[in-house]
Amino acid sequence: MLASWLRCRYGLELRDLAAMRVVRRAELARLGPLHPRSGYPLALLARAASAGWRVVERDITYRPRSHGVSKVSGSLLGTLRAARDFWSVR
């Protein structure tokens, strides 16, 4: 759903919000402060698109989580908090 929103609003050709991002530190700093919690990946991609960055998606291999439980998908409260954070990104 979020990748679809990024495609429609910013023209980014994405299927996922991706687990990894690669960017030069100076360029990242020029985007200004981003969301402090779960909205960070969405805010980063939205600001990058607005700044005219070239955003490229590459497939990666996921492995099973090695330790602990996800703060987001591991609980209903975590999922609700992440959803709220995503909806706060403009």
C-alpha cells in the first residue's frame, strides 16, 4: 500500500519500502530531519523523490530473524504505532 502511494504521488517505481538504503551522508543531511520512528523509510523516499534523486530498487535476499521479535509486526500495538507514523508522513 505504501509503495503504491509513493508510485502515485511521487512517480517512484517501487514494489517495497526496502530493508536497505545506500546514500552519501552529505546528500542525506541535505534532506533535513526525517521522521524519528517507523515513518523514517517512507519520509526518506518521499523527500528523495521531491529532491529529484534517482531511486533504484534492487532485490535482496531476506533471512529469518536471528534474535528477538519485531517491534512493528511482533505486536498489535507496534503495528498500530507504525501505521500512525506512516500516516503522519507528508
